[in-house]
Amino acid sequence: MAEKINAVKGMNDILPPDSARWEWLEAIVRDLMGRYAYRNIRTPILEQTALFVRGIGEVTDIVEKEMYAFEDRSDKHGQAEHLAMRPENTAGVVRAVIEHNLLYDGPRRLWYTGPMFRREKPQRGRYRQFHQIGAEALGFAGPDVDAELILLAAALWKAIGLTDVRLELNSLGQPAERALHRTQLIAHFEQHADKLDEDGKRRLHSNPLRILDTKNPAMKEVVESAPKLMDFLGAESLAHFNGLRAILDANGVAYTINPRLVRGLDYYNLSVFEFVTDRLGSQGTVCAGGRYDDLIVQIGGKAAPAVGWALGVERVLELVKEQGTQIPLPVPDVYAVVPDAAAMPVALRTLQQLRDAGVRAQMHAATVDGLGSFKSQFKKADASGAAHALVFGADELARGEVTVKALRDGGGAQTTRPLAELATWAATLQSSAPNN
């Protein structure tokens, strides 16, 4: 026997019945995005490494430590491409918008879903292959679209019954304001250099704002006493932030202002936000985003404002499960019991006609041990969750009929139905169970 090959650590198979939970969430997201007029975009998993170095930031943890990047084979000219598996998708969406000139006829609302990749130690809610759902609004400059995206996320929590999440807001202002704050921040941390960990010392002059996002409890006091970026914001930045807050207030969306909220990517400006929870341990961020007005220029496009967010699918589903939300599982409407292989042609033809009529039908198929007994087939019919069993017995088929037996409501009541009149009774077999 050959040696067994397992999945890569931190890259997980999603199997039934868990996959039904993913389909349930994806179906709700598709409907909600449509109601908010966001259109789906699908970008490649592999991108040029330079896209993320330039877009995310060269001194971020993602680029420095976590990104799966490699040199591809040389082409016929001896040139090798430097490629990376996408660690996030905003940069890829912006690249696609620039490459295909999507803003030519006006702003765009886009959304995506798919796998992302980061090489880090797998733990609950944090995997090497993980999945995100994201929404991006490009070409809109005002706080109204920032608010719209937050309201979209809040509507999603309501649709899936998620209650234990809270919204945190901050403003990162504009580059000139951050530059003034940066000078004061460096001076503050230099005075307390003995309190910084290795990451803090490394970032002190390259990216001091990221020190504020540390999870190291030993640095809590020095971080909390650091200068607040909010104190450096000019009138326009404050007006944008206050405009966002006014819309959220008018819609009854609760939030707290967190001056330590800086996000882990370099491309953000003005509004930043996170939906967080205390129920998932250290991986408490469920959905996060903000405004990234400079990213399009950084990637080589014509200047245009933009804002967006991404949520972690695994974390959202884990939180749904933690709250005890019952996810409807897909079940067939009917299960075909076929006592004799000679009945298979008629049984399959009937099931195809039922499926064409919208009925979810599961057939009992032969295994290496054959079809199995009549009793064992009924056990499998009951275990399938189907509302009805269709019995294709020899006597029924001789009369051009099939027996319909209730497996749930009706206490086992059964009747016969003429196969020639299937169209008239097919609809009576359909249940209200989800059709994923």
C-alpha cells in the first residue's frame, strides 16, 4: 500500500455537512450584495509579488513574514517572474480595476469571495489557507459610502443572526497629518525604548504606527500613553470622520472610537474600522476595512478614492457555531427505493422527470454488495432526511405506478401515483427544506 498523503498543515478540507454552512453563508451574501448593488469580481490567486510589496507595504508582517512568494521558471528569454499567492484581495481588485479601466464610465461597487494564503502558525480562526468575503467601493470620496459599507456588514450580521460583535472606528487622517504624528510617535517610543519588544524596535523608524497595533500586553502602558493621531487631524479629515459617525448614529449603529486601531496594511487613510468579538480568543477581528484613497496611484493607476472591507469566512462561521445558530442542511425531497435492478431504467427516468420539475431526488444505487435488502434501503431513505420514499416495486411498475410513502409527517401513510401523470403530482413532493 502506498504511503498516505495528507493535506498541508493549516490548509483544510471542507466536507459535508460543514460545507452546507459555507453554502448557506455564501447564498445570504450573494443576495445581500445584490440588494446593495455590489457586483461580483473574480481575480487570480497568483499575482506579481510586486503588487503586494507595493500595495500592502514592504515592512508589514504580511510581506516580511507571511506571504507565499516564489520565483517562477524562466521563460524562453531567461526571465523569471516573481509571483505570490494572494495574502489578501484588495490589491488584486485594484490591479484588475486599473488593468481593465473599470472606472472609465464611473465609480464601481464590487465584491468577491475566495481563498487567501499566509504562512503562519495555524490556530483557531487562523489558517494558512483561509477564505475572505470582501466588498470594495471605488471612485467614491465621501463618508456616505464608508457608512454604506459598514451598514452592509451590519445587515449581514443581522441576516445570519450574529449578535456578539461590536464595531470599532478610527481615522488615520491624511499623509501629511500622519507625518506630523509620526515624528511625535517616534520621539515618544524612543524615550521608552526599553519597553519595546523586538518587533517594536524593528518598526520604530520604519513603521511606528504599527507599534500601536501590538498585541503584547507588556507594551500596553507605553502604547496607551503615546500621542493620539486624532489630535493631529485637520478640519477636512475630522469632517469626514464626523460625517461617517453622523450616518451611523442616524441608523442606530453602535460603535466605539479606538485610537489604537491602525490596521495591518499600509494603504489605509481616513476611516478605518473593525467588527470584533470576544468569543474567538486572540483572533477577535471578524471583519475589517477602511478607506485607501492612495492605493490606486501606488499600483500605477490614475488617482481615485476607494474604501472597502473583508471578513474572514472561517471566523464568521465559527462565531455562528459558537452562538448555537442552527444552519438548515440540504436534504432530498424524495428517496427512491429500488428493490430490483430491473426497475432501474424506469426509476431513473422518473427521477429525472421529477428533478426537471424542481424536486430534489436521491436514488438508492448499488454498491459492491449490490442493492441491499428492502429493509436496508428504507433505513437509508429515512437517514437521508427525505420527506418521502418512492418505491419502485415490480407490482407497482406492472400497473404503471409508483408507491409514495411519507417518512416524516403523516405517520408512514402511503399511496400510489400513476407514472403517466407525474406532472400533476410532482409538486406535492417538494418540501420547504433549503436547496443548496
